Amino acid sequence: MSPEVERTDPDGVDFGWVMQMTFVLTIVIGAPLVAALSLGTRLPDWGSRAAFAVRVGAVVWFVTAITAYAYARRYREPAQDADSGDEA
């Protein structure tokens, strides 16, 4: 007999998926965006370059996280567990 495992399903959103997609998309979208935006900006030293990347990256991360959450809430079905509770 195995111990009972408690599971929660807040709003039906898989937050692990949302976090993973936010991380990946922020890198995939954010790196080229920061590079493109930096071409038209005067960045004389490494400190100003880092500050610019953090400011733009924070906005990209925030927008990506909100978009991934909204997508997951609207379109993704809740993950189906291997143990659905049906006994054979």
C-alpha cells in the first residue's frame, strides 16, 4: 500500500510549464531584441550595457511571463496524471 499523495490544480494552469516556457522564450526572444535595440543606443561602457540589458530584459521577461500564463490558462488542458484514479 503506497502513501496518499496530495495534488493541487490551481486554476488548471501547469505553472511548471509556464515557468519553463517563460525562461526559454525570454532567452530566445530577449537576446535578439536586446541586441537589436542596443544598436541604436549609445552604450559607452560595460556598466551601461549591463544596465540596458537588465532594463530591456526585465520588460521582455514580464511580458513573456504574462503571455505564457494567459496562453496556458486559455488553451492548454490540465496535465493528465498517469494515475487517473481508475482501477482495472
